[in-house]
Amino acid sequence: MTPAQLFAAYAINLTDGADSQTFGAGPDIVAGGLGNDTINGGGGNDSLYGGAGDDNLIGGAGNDLLDGGTGNDVLTGSDGDDTYIVDNTGDIIIESSSAGTDSVQSSVTYTLAANVENLTLTGTSAINGTGNALNNVITGNSANNILSGGLGVDTMIGGTGDDTYVVDNSGDVIIENAAGGTDTVQSSIDYTLGTNVENLTMTGTSGWGTGNALNNVIIGNSAANNLTGNAGDDTLDGGAGADTMNGGAGNDTYVVDNTGDVITENANEGT
């Protein structure tokens, strides 16, 4: 049976009033109505759907799916690997520490709540995703996303849009496919562009920025930057500091705005 057929056959449908129900240890499928419902799944791998209204869904133990629906919902997990569906900026997720590996699927711009590890952006809107202090996996959709991992060692996965990645940890990993848009890293640490990412902007006081084999645009900050283009026809702009820029192979362009800027080019490395 398809998920829709399973839901139609086995779901417990509540009324359109303000219902409050607590279920036992089995794997429950429960759908709320139009009211402001409180649904407690108890133990088991539950699927709880709030429907319309400002709902309070409590997964309990087990690997639960919590989907509040269209209102401003409070979704509370517990032990188990829980999945939360977010479609309203007013949705609130409550998770305990050491309570499984949990995931949010969000169709709106979203910042991960404490103790939730993973975030996937859904739909086709240009929305953004931000992590927390954990080691997050943040996945974009097909639009232009801004993905920021936060303090942990994060993995950020772009889609087909022109994505921006915010990097603040040397362990952060960016995964981009070829032909996945024109993508940019904003880095507050020394950084080397990974495969299939075109542009790099240095933020804060980071010093070193290095490109890849693509045609990169690398922009420095107010510090004395050391920028290297590598292969490709690169544009290097050191910013306000006294910068050292080396374009590498390719026909490179340098933006100079400080008498202390130094450009280094080897013979036969392009025009």
C-alpha cells in the first residue's frame, strides 16, 4: 500500500474541535482537525498530523513523524530519531539532548532548534537554513539558498540554485554538484574552495583565500589577505588591506586599491 492508502486505512481522525488525546505504546497514525489539538503519541513509531489550528504534538518514545499543519505549532520529540515537518515560521520544536538523531524538513526559512541535528529545505522557494552548535547536515532545495552551519563541524549540501554557504569552522564541508548554479562561500576563516564552487568572499579578519580550477571571484576583507586563484580565469580583489594576490594559470583580473598590494604572476600563465 502507498503511504496515502495506509493513512486512509489506519489513521485515527480527530474531530474539528479542540481535541486532546493520549495514545499508548503502539505505532499510531493520528490526524487532527480544524481545532487547536493536543496529541500525545506515547511509545511506538508514531505519525502525528495536526491539521489546521495551533497544535501541540508530542511524539513520546520511538521514531516519530510530527507534522503540525498550517498553524503555529509546538512539536515535541523524545527518545528516537524524530522527523519534524515545518511550514510556518511560528512552529516551535522541542528536543532533549541525547535523544536520537533528529531532522527538520522545512518549507520556510528556518534555524535549527537546540538538540536537532539535520535540516532539509523543501519546496521551490528561495529560503535559508541555519544550524546550531551541533554537527549539522543542512541540505538546500532547487532555489537560491543561504546555508549557514553554525558553530559545529557542518556539512552543507546545495541544490541547483545559486547558493551561498557561510563557513566558520575548518571542518565544515560543502557538497556541490557540477552545473549546480553559481555558488559563493562567505568564510570567516582561511579557506580553499571545494569542487564545483565558484566564488569566495573573506569575512571578519580571515587572511588566506584559495580558489580551484573554475573561474573564481575571490574577494578579501580589511585584513592583509593572501589570495590565490589557481587554474581558471580568476578575478582577485584584496579589499582594503595590503594584499598579496596570485592568479595562477588563466587570464586573471586584479582589483588594486592599496599601494601595498602585491601581484604575483609566473611567466606563461595567461594574459
